[in-house]
Amino acid sequence: MTTGIAEIERAMERLSLDQLQRLVTSAQTALDKREADALVEGRVQGAPACPHCLNEKAMRWGATRGGLQRWRCGSCAKTFTKATGTALAHVRKRSEMAIVAQDMVSAKPSACRALAGRLGVDKMTVWRWRLRMLEAVRGYGHDALAGLVEADETFFRESRKGSREWARHADDPQQYPEPPRPRWRDYERHGLKLPRGLSRWQIPVLVLRDRHGATAAERLQALRYRYFETALDGSLAGDAVLCSDGAAVYRRYGRARSRRVEQVNTKAGIRVRDGVFHIQNANAFHARFQDFMRPFRGPATKNIALYTGWMVYRDARQARGPAEDPRNPLMARLLAAG
Ligand SMILES: [Zn+2]
């Protein structure tokens, strides 16, 4: 006996405001779940090959379980779904994961804690899902940068979030020495003076962007020449021309690698030289990057590289336009990554 949609709609007229709101929420959840399953089911057209023995004669096997159709191999008799053998094989909360994935490519991604609360899943689960998806897009759009390549650094405040170093020090000062500085929140709370040489607590990220919009962003261990050198070597195409502010590291790199470097004296207020030499695209990326990072309130330094990859992916995706993308691109990539 099926309930007609018209019947449900008529019944809705008798619902209170609260009940309607509940209905909207549960309908959205059901929709998210169906869409997540549809993504898995749509991965392969028709009967899937057996992931165990690669035989191609699989038959539908019983009713759907957990929303996915089960199949049975005609050769080895094992059963499986289209998620078997993919990165989603053991994910029970596919719909929640799909929502997390969709949030990651939205205009304003949420912090893990907020998402976890909304979805009723553990904060660490959200974090692990994020790591897996970021893993699947590592290096996305990272072709060698060519032509005129703008280079500039941006900085994120160092964070020791989650390190528990102060808590450990308080418990056992013998074993755990005093951390190198107070927690950032204590500066405000206890009116401490900010440390001198603040640059020591700033994590530099080198951003390289060519005029086609291809971007590389890499965390530097420190503002030392050798870290610049490694990052630049890894990203520049053979004939790329480097464009930077007046910093000496770039000149030195140009000499060491016999590479053409065009510098703009931004300190003197010069923004564009000879009509083409400027670092305004890199700077615009910085602004978007800082904006993107704000909701995360200073992610742990050890995770900066992950956020950098995430930012580059989002930016490149936006630039390419969503037309060529599936509805949930990160889930789709995760599925494809296997
Ligand atoms: Zn088989």
C-alpha cells in the first residue's frame, strides 16, 4: 500500500508549525541520504563487476540494504554493493558524509564542531571525513605554473590547537617543560603583552599564481632561502618568468637558477610596472585565503598544508565553473579514488 504524495500534502494542512518544521528537516535528511546513495549507484551503469574475482556476471541479490542494492557474483557467489571496494565501503553515515562534502565546497564552509552538532555525529568523525576528501583532491589542478608567475607570501598565526602542552605542563612540570609562549587566548584574558618579534609565530605560505589562474600554495617551514628554493623548483615550468615584490630571496633564486625575475617595488607604492608586472592576482588570492580560514580560528599549524590544498581546490574549481562538476564533487572524487 503506497501513500500518494497528494495524500501527504493534504495531511500537511493539519500539521502545526512545529510539526511542519520537523517534516522539512526529516525530508531534507531523507533527500540527502537518497542523493548520497544515488551517487554510489550511479558510479557504474548496470551490473557491476565482482570486486572479489572481477567476474562480470552479477545478479541483483535481494532487497536493498542501507539504501544500496546488493549484488551476487555468478562465479564466486560473494555478495557486494557498488560501494564495495571504494572509499565509501565502510562508511555507514554516507548521507552525513555527503553533507560534510557539500559544505566543503560551499561559499562558507563550517567549522567541524558546528557541523558535528548539526548532524549529530562526532567532531572527530567530521574531521576524519574531511581529511579523506582532502586526500582525494591532493594536487588538484596543480600543473606546472607557466608564463608570468606571481609569487608572494601570506601569513597565518601559529596555532598549537589540540596540542595540550599547557595542560600537560600544569599536570607534570618535571616531565613537560613550559611551552615557548602562552596560549593566544591568555594574552587577551590576562592582559599579557604580545611577544616581540611576532613574526616568529607567523606561519608563512608561499602563493604562486600564473596568469591562467593555476595556483600553488605551499607552507614554508621558515622564511629562509632554501625553503623558497624547494617550493619554487617544485612548481615552476621551465620557461616561467617569476614576478615578485622586492624581496631579495627571489633575486637570489633568479641568479641561482638562471631564471628571469621581474620585481615590483611594492614598498615604494608601485603596483604595476611596464603594464604587466604586478602581483595583484596573488594578493587577491591571499585575501580570499584569509577569508576562507577565518571560521577555523587558527587551525593547528601541522594542518596548514591541508587547508592550503583545500583552498587551492576550491579556488580552481570555482574558476573552472561548476558546469563540468557532479553535484557533490568531493564525494564523487572520493568514490573515483577507490
Ligand atoms: Zn566474484
